Amino acid sequence: LDRFLENPPSLDTVTGRKAYASMAYKIARSKTAVDNVGKQLVAELKQLPKTIDAHRKEWRDKLDAMQEEARGPLNEWEAAEEARKAKHQAEIDQIRQGAELFNEVTSQEIDARIIQLESVEIGESFEEYEAEAHRIKAAGLATLKMALERQKKYEADQAELERMRQEAAAREQKEREERIAREAEERARREAEQKAQAERES
């Protein structure tokens, strides 16, 4: 093109004019070729992220599987450890619940709770929870024994009040019966006197 421009053909001749047309045609073909190469490069560049993403996903999945496989034994240990702790915690909760009292319990019921709680054996099977289990058991027994003493006193007081009530009711009944008997006796005496008086007057 540079040589063509440095020594341009004459437009006065058919050959010269054809030379201009030929050069323009060559340039147009070069433009199309460059454009096609560009399109091809763009298509390849657009495909590249998809290829990269596909490889990323493939490796990510492989590494996730490897990570899960590598951590598998630890996961199993952690699950077993959680189950072990939950078992001991449930045992301690059961000991604690054994000392819980609700309203209107009798001394016999509290005594049964004490016997049941005393029968709970705590040893090495509780592992690191053994000390806490002993503490909860001792505190529960102390609470139950105090509640037992209070309940026994309450029941004794109630029994004494009932005995006094029954004695008072018995006294009232006896006094009522004695009063009725006196009134009957007095009525009979008056009737006898009235009858004797009537017989004397007749």
C-alpha cells in the first residue's frame, strides 16, 4: 500500500483506474481476514472462562471429596464424643430429677425417693462427670431429707389437729346427748308432777 501511494497510478487510463479498484479490493479482503481472525480469537476467549470454570468445579469437587475423606475419622470421633457426653448428661439429669418434689407429696413418697436416689451407683463409668454426679446426688439427698423432716412435722401437726378436732367433736356430742337427757328427764319430772297435782285436785 505504501509503494502504491508513493507511486500512484494515473486515473487517466483504464489500467490505472483498475489498479485503484484492485488495491481497494485487496484491502477489503485483508480487512475481512483480520476480522475473521479477531472473531475466532474472541470466540476462543469467550470459551476460555467456561473451560476454566469447568476445571475449577472438577477440582473443587475432587478436593471436597478428599477433604471429607480426610476428616471422616475426626467426624466419627466427634459424633461419638458428643453421644458419650450426652449420655453422661442424661444420667446426671436423671439424678437431679430424682430429687425434685412436686406439691402435695407424702412423707412415704419422699422416703421412697430417698431410697431410690441412694441406690444410684456412681463410679468410674461416669468418667470425667463422676465428681459432678456425686455432688448432684449428695445435694439431692440433702434436699430430700430436709423435705422429709418438714413433711413429717407437717403430717404430725395435721394428725394432732385432727385428733383434737375429733376430741372436740366427741365432747360436743357427749354434751349434746347429756343436755338432751337432762331436758328429757326434766320434762318427765314436770309431767309427773303435773299428773300428781291433777290427781290430788280430783
